[in-house]
Amino acid sequence: MPTIISMLITAVYNMADTFFVGHLGTSAQGAVGVVFALMAIIQAIGFTFGQGSGNQVSRLLGQRQEETALRVASTGFFTALIAGAVLSAAALLNLDALVRSLGATETILPYARDYTRFILIGAPYMAASLVLNNLLRFEGNAFYGMLGIASGAVLNIALDPLFIFVLDMGVGGAALATIISQFVSFCILVAQCGRGGSLPIHIRYFSPSLSMYRSIFRNGMPSLYRQGLASIAAICLNTAANPYGDAAITAMTVVSRVTAFAGSALIGFGQGFQPVCGFNFGAGLYGRVRRGFWFCVRVSFSFLILLSVLGLVFAPQIILLFQKNDPDVVAIGARALRLQCLTLPLTSWVILTNMTLQTSGQSTQASFLAMARQGLFFLPLIWILPRFLDLWGVQLAQPIADGFSFLLSVALGTAFLQKLSRLEAQTDAVAPRQPRRL
């Protein structure tokens, strides 16, 4: 439950800016979608070091190697902080070129520039916060991570209307509200480390070395591929929607936020399974990993079926929550949302398979699956389909990519489940027989 709540709150973070900025006009709301690609890069840094160190920490704790786990956790945290600072400095020096490369039109550009400037200031601690949240979760203390995320989200929702409307800061006010709330979350997450049996983060445990980074990157590469390609995919989606005007960019931005919110509960549910998977895989309890996986698939698939039906029926009303002033945005967004809902339940298997492979140390398979949706399928589709189907092609690219990703994940997931069964059989064969109870 704490990881589900954390992910839902994270989705609210993203939706709050889209909702409030929507009152400023279509171009202003489109700027939030343009800057999403930059946010994905920051998240790529955080998730790479957070998942990379967290996955390893959970297995090390399952093997009772607390000292090594402590060094891995501290190294992941401080490296993400440094990497975020480097990204921020480099991007601020080339702000206009960056915003244009993210897919901004001439009318969106001024809003996107204001929004991006503030987001870059908060990039270091935004990336480091993701590392802390992942570490707390993989250590089995997701509740403490939830406290930090929830506090920042509540603050963000309160500050958005204050900065945007009362102080008349416009789009820049939305970004300022975001980085202030993210900083509050960061401080709370730092304070939670060391509580409830979680590992304390300290500079003296920072142990950068080639072998340490090799291990972290091996475990974190799926997250880097997934988030990095999400950034590229967002840029390509904005570029593909560009010929159809600001309304198309804004509509796809709203749909992306809505589907991300729908999928956030699934991701949170899967994140709740990850420490269970990591601890038990590290302890050699392969049967529990396999049974836990199937339980998660059944529950999440049923949940997404329900959300998909609601999305299909109430698509126009959902889009109207974010954009009431532009009927073109509503029309384009409602059709795109309904198409997304057709394949949304399939993502339950895709995401849970990817998480299980990554947490179990199957980095090659996990990395390939993480790249598949955005890189192997979506990027070619978003380049080809609009050439033949115009705006329909833009709207169809994501659901078709989801379908292909599902087919690939079925093959990879089935192979790994068979491997778990073989490992379980081998473990049972060498385990000492217990005396029968009378």
C-alpha cells in the first residue's frame, strides 16, 4: 500500500501542473508536455542509481551482507546528486537550444523556457530523492518513503494556484511550486534514512570504484534504458504532433498524464513486490518468487480492466477536467485515450515481468524488455504511422507499441518462470529432508 500511494502521489505531482496550467491556455499547457522529456531525463538518473543500488541492496540484505549494502546505497545516492548537478549546469548554459530540441513550437517556446529554468535548478535533489525513495522501498520500509513523497505532493498542490494565479507567475510559478515541494520531499526522505531498520546514508560510506559502478549499472541499466527512451519518445511524440498544432501536443500531453496516473497504481503494486522478490531470490526461495509474481499479475490485470472500461466510457469527460477551453484538445485527447485503454491491461504482464527480471539480477533480459516498448516499437511506429494515417498515426503509435511489448514480454516472462521452477526443483533436491511429524 505505501508504494501504491507513493506512485499515485507522484502521478498527482505531474497532473497538478497540467491541470492548473491548463487555465492559462493551450500553448501554456503544451509547455508542460514539452518539458516532460526533460523530467524523464532527470528521472532516468534517479531511477538508474536508485534501482541499480536498491536491487543490489535487497539481495545483499537477503544474504545478510549489511556493510556492503550500506556502501552501495550511499554510493548510489551521492552519485545521483552529482550527476543531477552536472546536468543542471550544462542545460542552463544552453536553455533555448534545449527547449527547441524537446519539441517546442514557437508559440509554446516562451512558456517552456520559463518552466524548464526552474526545473533544472531542482534537478540534483530531484534525482537524489528518487534514489532515496527506491532504497527505502527495497529495504522493506516503503512507508517512510511514502511520507516524503506525500508531503511534497500536498505542498505542490497548494503552491500551484498560489504561484500561478495569486502571485501571477504563470507557467514559471508551476515549476517553482514543483521544485520547492520536491526539495521538501528530499529533506524528509533524508531524515527517514536510518529509521525502522533502513540503512543510514552518509558521505563516509561513499565508495566510488569501477567494480561498484559496474554492479550498480548492471542492475540499473533497465531503468536507464526505460527512462532515457521515455525522454526520446516524448520528444518524438511532440515532434509528430507538431504539424497538427498546439491542440494536438496539448491533447497528447493530457492523455500521457492520465494513462501515467492509471498505470501508477500498477507500478506501485509491482514495487511492493520487488523487495519480496529480491529478498527471497537472494535467499534461494524461488518458489515464493514465482507464486508472488502470479499473484501480482492476476490482481493488477483485473484492476486495469476496470480502469480501461472507465476510460473508454468517460474519455471526453476525463479530458475536460484538464482543458475546458479548447474543443479540439478534447476531441483529439478523447480518441487517443480510448485507444490507449484498449491495450492498458496488457501492461500488467509487461511491467511485472520487467520488474521481476531486474530485481532477480537478470539484467540483460530486463534491459532488452525495458528498451522494447519505447525504442524497438514506439520510435519506428511514431515515425512511420503519421506518414500514412496523419493524426490517427500519432494516436495509434502508443497502443500498438504496447501490444508488441506484451508479446515480447510473454516470451521472456515464461522463460524466466521456467527457470525459477528448475531452480526450485534443484534446491528441493539438495535440501536436507525434514523428519516427518507424528
